[in-house]
Amino acid sequence: MRKKISIGMIAGLASISVLLGGIFDSSKELLKDYPQTPKDVVESIDDYSKDDLKEAFNQDGIKEKLRLMIYKIPVRIRAILFLPLWLLGSTILWGFDLLAKTLIIPFAHLILGFIIQTLLLFALIGICIKILFPDLPWSKIFSKKLFLSVLLGSIFMSACDLIIPRFWSDYTFYRNLSRFILGLIVILIILKPFIKKKLQNGISYQIEYKGKIIG
């Protein structure tokens, strides 16, 4: 129970910290006096349509209300309670922003391509196994062993796609063909045991006489 309470408190403080870091851009903005007018420039409502006002309210209304609620708290209390949380929230947001810019965004297309490639291989191999063994249920076809084999094959294809261009200058021109050949090789390697089993089984005949199998 204590662990759950501690985790809940930590999660709550982290959420408040991120919220403060998101609505205040600097510590000076957090600790400034309560503003008499929320905006420095007051514009005529007649200059905007209802849709424009609604959009502006949806974007800035909630954020502005939260800021005004915090501004009503005395500056000293804000400095003691909210400033450390704002520092933590700003650090968390900065870390997420740095992570997104350095890792997620640059490699997003590679990750998405890898996922699509793996799913495509998995589907093609599953269909081929079903054609070879029509009576085999799908639950046995899509096993953990097959998934691991397809995953390793997809990793091999992606690794080749990254390494080959360093040694083959014209790879970009033949990339689609190369990926097709690599995919075909991976599919044949994974299907080899199934094809071998199918060939070994061959075609069997049964001789029946008066409802009994005699050979």
C-alpha cells in the first residue's frame, strides 16, 4: 500500500511539474506579479469571426486560465512550492524534446519501414505455409518460433540495406530489386523446413475394403 501511495505521489508531482513547465516558459514568468490584464494588447472582438475566436479560445484559453490561477497565489509561495517543480518539469520536457530530435524523428522512417517489412514477411510466409499445409490451423502457423525467425530475417534485410550502400555506389538505383531478392532469400530460408517436410510426406494412398483400411 505504501509503495502504491509513493508511486502515485511521484506520478502526481511529475505531472504537475510537466504542466508548470509547459505553461511557463521561464522562471521569471512564473514569479512575476499578478497581471491586471492577461494580455498586453487588447484587440477588438469585431475584427474576428466566431470561428477565429473559438479557435483562439481552444488553443490559449485553458493555458491562460491556469496561468491566472497560479498568478493569484502569492509570489513567495510560488517561489517555494512551484519553482522547484517548474525546474523539474522544464528538465523533463527538455529531455523529451532532445530525445525526439536526436533519436525518434531521425529514425522514425527506419523504424516504420522495419515494422512494415516484418509484417509483410510474416504475412507472406504464413500464406505460403497455409498453401503447403491447408489443414494446419493458423494458430499453429503463427507460432513464436516462426515470429522469431521472421524477426531475425527482417533484421538481416535491414542490416544489409544499411551496410551494402557503403560498398556499392549504385545500390540506390537497384535498391528495390535488391530488397526483393533479399526478401525472397529470407522467405525461402524460413520455408525450407516446411517445403522439405511437404516433399518427404509425399502422396499416400489408402486401400479400403468394406469400410476397413487394409493397406
